[in-house]
Amino acid sequence: MLDQLYELGIEYHNEIDEKIDLELAHKRSRTFPCSILVKNAKGLKDLFRLVSYSCTKYLNSAKPTIPRSLLEQYREDLLIGSGNGDNEVFEELLNSKEAKVEDIIEFYDYIEIQPKHHYANFIRNERIADNAELEEILKKLIQLAKKKEKIVVATGDCYYLDEYQHVYRQILRLTVKSNPGARDLKPMATFLTTEEMLKEFSYLDEQLREELVIDNTHKINDMIELVVPLKDKLYTPNIEGAADEVRNLSYDMAHKNIR
């Protein structure tokens, strides 16, 4: 491995990310979810660009991925959230020292926490002892995010409106043969009302609950301009003389066929 790095002209550890081929590296790297919101029309265009890259150049075992460096390149008009319960920040909080977790938090514009049942797999896999320990970990996450002056938002990671639709999602996941985690139990991901979300975080004091569920969601909303992803009419290209050329070609063809 060292010989391969030397052939690439890499002498220091921090040069690896700069010179490595991202199209190959992403296939071996561990991926984490994140949330991406657009702040304006330019951000929407950049998001479309990222989606295109993720589904072509960085398609990893039929799973679209976005290299962090590419996300950094186009993030100016985007808001990056930490994502669902399997996110990078929560994973590092279980494994690493606080200083490293703070460094990772710095990358995100806002930090998300979900209702406790979204973290059930960590208890099921015995990485967290019980709900009491989970509550303390989530409180610690909020504390570290606030220390880094990040907005902490309570999110639902919603995939559907009603509970009966949960089984449909599981069926769809099982149809993807290349998905090694298809048989994993996924948490109920219904859309929750404000009151339901407040109840989900009852282990926090009332003021903090309202901040996470109500106040901070409005703060995120205030950062976003009105964006229309689908236009109300077609915007065909304007090519000078194109209309006259098409008209003349049509008449010429008509006269030719009539004769």
C-alpha cells in the first residue's frame, strides 16, 4: 500500500484525500446519511447537479452517494443537516471523544435528533443499554451542538403519512436485491403533528422541547427563499431564426409533396 501511495506522489497523510480517485474511493468508504435543503433557486440547481453525480459517477452498488468534497464544493446555497438516526454525528458520539464529535458537528449547518424509536436498532444491537441511556446520549448531543453554536432541530425522518404504510416501505426495500440491509427492521416513520413531536421529546424540559420542535424549525424555514422546483410552463430554448426556418421547411416540404 505504501508503494502505491509513493507512486501517486503522496508523502503525507493529508495528501491522500487530495490525490485519490474519488470515483474509486467512494466504493470502499463507509457512507452516512445527511439532509440537504436548498436555500434558493441556485441551490436547487446545485442539488440537481449533486443528484446527477450521485446516480452516475458515484453510484455505489446501486446506491447513490455524494463524496464530502463534492458536497463542500456546492454547499454555498444549500443547508446540510446531520440526517436520520444512523448519521455520522450520532455514530461518533457512541465511539469517539467529545473533541472529535465537535469537529464533525462543525461540518453541518444544523443537527437533527429524532424520536427515540428511530434509534431502536442501537438498543437491539446492544450498543446502547436502554432508553434511559439513549436519553442521556441525545441530551449530550444537544449540548455539544449548542456548544458549537449549531441549530438543533427535532425531525421525524418521515417516509409516509400513516402507520399502515410502514409495511409497504418494507416490501419495497425487500425488492431491491442488491441492498444488504433490506431485511433490517426500520422504525415507524410516519408524519407526526407538532403535539405528537412534543410528546416524543417529553424527557426534555418544556422550554427546550419547544425550541427544538417549534422555534428552530421556523429558523430553518426563514433561511429558505420561495423555490419552485417545477415550472408552470415550458421554457423552450430561444434560437434566433428557428421559427422562420421551421416554417419555411414545412412549406417547402408541403409544396414538394403536393406536386
